[in-house]
Amino acid sequence: MKILVAVKRVVDFNVKVRVKADQSGVDLANVKMSMNPFDEIAIEEAVRLKEAGIATEVVVISAGPTQCQETLRTALAIGADRAILAETDAELQPLAVAKILKAVCEKEQPQLLIMGKQAIDDDSNQTGQMAAALLGWPQATFASKVVIANGEASVTREVDGGLETIALTLPAVVTTDLRLNEPRYATLPNIMKAKKKPLDVQPVAGMGIDVAPRLKTLKVAEPPKRSGGIKVADVAALVAKLKNEAKVI
Amino acid sequence: MTALVIAEHDNLSLKAATLNTVTAALACSSEVDVLVVGNAAEAVAKAAAQIAGVRKVILVEADFLADQMAEPVAEQIVALAVAYEHVLAPATAHGKNVMPRVAAKLDVAQLTDVIKVVAPDTFERPIYAGSAIATVQTADAKKIITVRTTGFDAAAATGGAGAVEKQDAQAGAGKSRFVSRELTKSDRPELTAAKIIVSGGRGLGSGENFKKVLEPLADKLNAAIGASRAAVDAGFVTNDYQVGQTGKIVAPQLYIAVGISGAIQHLAGMKDSKVIVAINKDPDAPIFEVADYGLVGDLFEAVPELVKAL
């Protein structure tokens, strides 16, 4: 069974992003970029399925500029077998990425498409569901456990009230939540090995897909600042403040 | 044109998140219908018809819709969407699961976690864990939206007089199957609807302490209990307690953060609370930067003392 894992290059989760003074976006100049943390979990899960003898090949794909090759090399170092870069400098929104993934799935014919439930830059939480819809595949979002057996994926999902388990007929799409696994660190020998693994660059322009953005960002602003309050000396002072000043209890 | 709100429910009762979504829908359009997709959900439809401002409720029932799987639910919405310019669902686990599927089937963009309707085609939504607010305009004729409920007041649950209209279900896809559900049973208020939330972090040290320290306080205040990601990852409580960027977004009247340091991902989920109290032994913890009232001290002493003082 082949698994396709989609990964996104995003601002590192430790970076405190700043809004540009002209409100045209956030400042990405000289900012550390990394793999979206949820996608790292997706890669880890695919590699574990291969190590367990369930998957035969793990292919990783990213869509975006040439720098995404670094992100793909990280995925190869974790254990993916080969990589595809759908290359474009254009802005890609979730629907466009879903269309690219559909085209690649039709060519590669994986039984499972895995990716993070959301990217930590635009926080959209859409691409997996959209790809599933376009492919006509079933989906299991927010996965905290994945079991593959008898042509089915049994997936436990983190939902609002607790957990839910569903079974999908393969091929299917799974999006990962935080507690699916703990991704390994790529070791130096594996990072070296990853440099020699195949990485196929395919220009998006040649795919015949309409990737034009549908959403136009008019403005990006700082959120309203919450001013820090005061420190109270003890519990009695806290209770007095809550009763008399804030009047919330 | 009319807006359609997808009701959040469990076939038995209508969830409060639907009310905030109706308010968002009324900001997009003066006419709002509600869609209830489920099975044996007549009571839900009747409750939805009572919401102030709702024109009518469409009820689509079938046994294969009972568990509200994404694939068949999306099919029902897509079939009805032709008559609507805006389709809105609360940005719950269910809404986020289904709405992108609807949008892709309609070949339109989806707008996630909308916090403000600027114009019928222009919306505000947080990005980068709420570190920035983007104003986005869609070029698509249909707007498929998930609504961050803390951004909108709840519509009045009564006062409306909408009719309930039953419609036949579209055939189900059949490639996914519901197996089981383990929901946390609790007599406490629902996290996203609670007026007061007591939330615990890594500082509690163990699941046992989490219960022992926070439950008496929550009982006293009739509060819901939440947790930081660190507490959930450490196994103190289950995932449905998590407040933050990737967990639940809450905005209660009072949020008491106990032993939570205040990572930006956690603040993203609670910083719109009216009053924030932080109890933490580290005076430099970032949680104090957003707290209205900070108490530096040992939570194992401060919280029981607080319970006694209330």
C-alpha cells in the first residue's frame, strides 16, 4: 500500500509573528520556516505504518516555492521514500492545494492520503476535507489513532465531546491531530541519506489546474491588545476584586 | 438572498453554538433558514424554529444521517445550497469536518473561524493562532463559512415562529461507517457555553491532583473545567477539555487559569474571556500578561483557600 503525505512549509511555531506596518500581511522576512507541526505527525504516522509492514511506500508532497524542498528533505529524513514538489511562486489557498493533491493522487494512486488537520499559519483546517471531496474519498479528520486492516482504515477522532471511531473504505483521507503520535527527530545519518532520495519537481503551471486565489486579503491587523491587569497579594484580595470590581462572582 | 445555518445538535437537543451562528448569518442576510440534518431530530427542528430571526427550518432525516458523518451530511448541504448565498456552520469539530467538503463540492473557497462580518462578501478571521486578524474578501458567489462562536452574541432561543419543512434525504455515500463514540459524561456546563471556566495546566502535576484541586472550585462556581494542551498531553484529562488554538475557543465571563504558563497557543483559545484570573507560582509566566488578576503562589494552597473564601 502506498501512502501520500502532504506537508506545508510554514513559519516555525516558536516564532512570534509580527504584522507589517502597512497592514499588508505578516512580516516573513528572515523568519525561521519549518514543517507544519501537524504534518510532521502525518509523516511520522506514515513511516510507522511502513515500519509495521502495512505500507510499502511513503511519498511526500508539498506545494509552493522552491524552498519547500527543505521541508521535503526533512520529511525524507524522518523516513519518507521519495518526494514531489508541486512548484509555484503563486499564493496557494486550500482549494487550490486540494486540486493539486487530487491530480497527484490520480497519478500516484495511493490508498491513503495523510496530512495535518490544519496549518499553523492560516489556521484554515480545510485542505484534507477538500481533497477528500474532490476525489470522492471518505475522510477522517482530527485523528488520534489509525488502524489499517482488511482494506479499511479504522480511525479514532478527537471530537468536541470526546472521541469517535469511524471506519473508512480505502482509499481515504486522514488528517492528524496532536495526540496521534510523537514525531521522531531526524538523525544525522538519516538527514545525510535524505539528500540522496529522489525529489521530483513538477511545475504547477504544467498541471492544467486553476489555482487562482478566491479569497483576497484586504488587510492584516494586530488583534486588540489585552492589557495586563494587576497582581493581587493573596486569595482574600482576589475574591474582593472578583466580587466588587469585576462583579463576576 | 437568504442565508442557511447548519444546526449543531445530537438528534436530541439543539446546541448553543447554533444561536451564535444565527447572529452571524443575520449579519450576512436579513433572511435566515436553519438546516437540521440527522435522524429522529424533530425536537431539534422545533427548537431551531423558535430562534428569533429564523424564517424556516429544513429537516432532513434518514437513518444513515444519525451519526452525522461528513460525507452524507455534506451531500445534503450541497443539494440545498443552490438556493442560498451564505451557508454557515459553527466552527465546531462537526462544522470544521463538513464545511470544507461542501465548499470543494461547490468549487468555492471556505472561510474558517469568521469572527466578524464586515460586508456580505468580506469577513474578519484570526490567523497565526490569533496573532493577527485578516480581513478577507471572497470572489465566489457562494460563501461557505464556519463561525467562531465567541465572535458573535447568541440569538434569542425563543421568540421566533419559523415553520418546519421536511425534505427527503439525498442518498448516502457509503464509504464511511460509524463505529463507536466515547463521550465524556459530565453534569457541568458545556465548555464552550459556560459562564465560568476553571482551567488547569501542567502545574497540577497529575490527573489525580487535577481532579482533587480543580473540581471543588468548579463545583463552587458552577463552572466548566478546561485544560491546557500540556495537561492533555500529559494525560491528566481527555482531549475534549483542551482550550487553545487547536482545541476549543472559549470566552466566558470568568476564566481562572490554574498552573497554566500561557503559551500563545493556549492564549489563542481564551484571551477573549471577559475577566481572566491566573494562579501560578512563576511570576514571569506569560499568562500574567493577559490576566486581569494575577496571584503568584502555590496553587495547591491558593485554590483550596479560594474555595473556602467563596
